Amino acid sequence: MNHSLGMAIEMLVAVLLMLTIGYCIVLNKRLTRLKADEHSLKAVIAELITATEIAERAIGGLKLAVRDVNENLGSQLSAATQMSEQLYRQLGEADNVVRRLSKITLAARPVTHPETVTAAPVAKPSAAKAVAAAAEAFSERRRSNGIAA
């Protein structure tokens, strides 16, 4: 029995060794795959670092562009504001000139006598037509006096 017990133990040790060798083969395959994944992961990390650096440079360029646009836009806005104020003043001056011209044309109109006035209603011309007519009458009067308008 001693001999059969030793043989059983030897067989059990051989089976356990075969299981251990099989498990080592499985672990070796997994480690090989893990090493391959490690290399691909390193490649992905290198690409990610490169992409991050490119993005950082792009962000820096965008910041400079925003700064330049902000400065240019600010100066253009201030120039536009000044131009708007200047145009507003010029419109006010032009309005004064139109008022003076209309006063001149009203003063230069010939006086009509009450007996020559007809009872038919006269259509009131628009403001633009009145100003144009006044300017034309003024220039004709200046020409007739010998002064070129």
C-alpha cells in the first residue's frame, strides 16, 4: 500500500504540474496581449500628446487673433461713432441751409393781389419738391442778375 500511496501522490503531483503548466501558457498569452496593448496604448498616448500640443498652439493663435480683432474693432467702432456724430452735425447744418433757402424763396415770390387769386384750391407740393423748386428759382434769379450759380 505504501507503494500505491506513493504512486497516487506522484500522479496527483504530475496532474497539478500539468495544470500549472497549462495555466502558465494561458498567462503567457495574456501577458503577450497585454504587452501588445501596452505598445498600442503608448502610440495612442503619443498621438494624444501631439494633438494636445497642436491644440495649445491653435488656442494661442486664436487668442492673438481675438486680441487683434478686439483692438481693430474697438478703433473701428470709435471711428464709426465719430463719423456718426459728424454726419449728425452735417445733417443739422443741412437742415438749417434748407430752412434758409425756403425762407429766401418765400421772400422772393411775387406778391399776388387778392383780386387775381382764383378760388380753385392749389395742391400743396411735398417738402422735397418745394425745396427743389425753391433752389431752382433761386439759381434762376441769380443767373438773371448775371451771377452764375
